[in-house]
Amino acid sequence: MDSFVFKILTTAVVFRAASGGVIPTFAGPWNVWMERVTTCSEDDKRVFFKISHFNPSKKFENQVWNGFINITDEMDDTWWSKAVLDVRSNNQWKENAFIFFFPKNGCSGARETLTEIFSQYFGKKGTPCRLVKKCVYFENTTVAHVYPRIPILPYGFYRLKITAGITGAKEPVYCIILLSHVIPKIES
């Protein structure tokens, strides 16, 4: 075989093999790892979490959560809910990058959007949505962050502010802030 043809074929094979696992750089299928979960007010002690750190060498393992959420007010579909995603860029928060607002049926909206670990507390699908008063404890709970209703998201560092309140009220009853990183989906 001519050495020139051999070099061309080898180069083509290498480029083909290298391009087979291309990860998009801007947006696509995604995984998330949480850095911190807090309430919006330092005086509000209804939420406390310790979350395991993301380990790049064990990227297929889910995060482990320890802590609690104290649900002090019952929530149903007469409530509104809102999720605002701010993105970190150029060392500052760019507010309102994404906004998900459910002016009615806030409970059902949360149940359909949240990951399965949380949506189970809103009742089963097909039944009236209701979040009852109780304290939910997480002890060495592995959390798989799967959000099927949002298949593609730009990668980056996000601050998610989730609020919920009674319809007609301007002030929310619940307000939680989550710091998270959206990274390309890692398949096992």
C-alpha cells in the first residue's frame, strides 16, 4: 500500500474515532449535582441539608443527602409555584435566565417537574395533588437528579430559587435556594 494512501486512511480513522464521542459544549442532555440547599431567609430553619460533593473519578454515583425539610403548611392545587434559574457568568449572577411559573395548580406543576425523590411526597399521579404537613428526613439518601420534562439545558453553574404560596398572596410561604452545576449527561 502506498504510504500516502496509508497516511490518509489512518488520519480518517483517527478523526472518525475521535469524533464518535463528541460532547456538545453549550447545551444538551444533562446531569446536575447540587452544591448547597438553603432557605431564602436565615431565620427560616425549615430546611437543612448536607450533600455529598461531586467526585469526577466516581461520576456515575448519585449524590448522598442528609438532612430534613419541615413542611409546616399544606399545599394543594390552589397554590402557585415558581422556579427561577439564575446563571453564573463573568463572576456574577445573571438573573432570570429561566423562569418556570405555575399560577394555578402549583402543586401539580411541582410534582410533574421535580425529581422523583421529591415528587413522591405530592401524592401519586392521577390523584389530587397534596403536600401534607410533616417533617421529611433524608438519611444517607441517594438522589438521582432526573428531570424528564426538561430534556436539554445549557451547561453551567445555576442558582435555583423555588417559591410557593397561596393563590392571591404576594408573599410566598416557602422559599428555597439551591446552588447546582449542570454538566453533560454521563451515561453508565
